[in-house]
Amino acid sequence: MKKLKFLAFAGCSLFFTSCVTSTYMVTDNPVGTKKGVAKLALFGVEKDISLEKACQNGEITKIGTVEVRTTYFIIPFVKTIVTGE
């Protein structure tokens, strides 16, 4: 009975899952070869998902594009991706 309840819960939770991706061209700079990522770690120390943090992680000084991915699976997971030079 417990397995059946677990499977029913897991199956229902899939209906509440979604992914939203937004890509922005924020400047006239080229896309570039560098990539910086900032993730929201729910149980970790790092909770900074800003553009500045993503640029620091990728050593980017000129931003080309910004992509923000949000995945909802009961709790949200957010990732900011910056490309540029």
C-alpha cells in the first residue's frame, strides 16, 4: 500500500513540473566564447544568482547574452547563464 501511495504521489508531482527559459540580448556585443553560470543551491551556502556573480564565475567583462532557466519541481531551481567576452 505504501508503494502504491508513493507511486501515485510521484506520478501526480510530474503534472506540477515545468521549465521556463528566458534568453535576453542585453547589449550589441557578440555572443562570445566565455560562459558564466550562477545557480541557486537550496541547501548550499551559495544563493547568489545575479548577473554579476555569473560574470565573475565566467570571467566575463562584456556581456553578450543572458539566459535564465527556472525549473519547478515542487521547489524552484534557478540558473543564470551569461555569455560574452
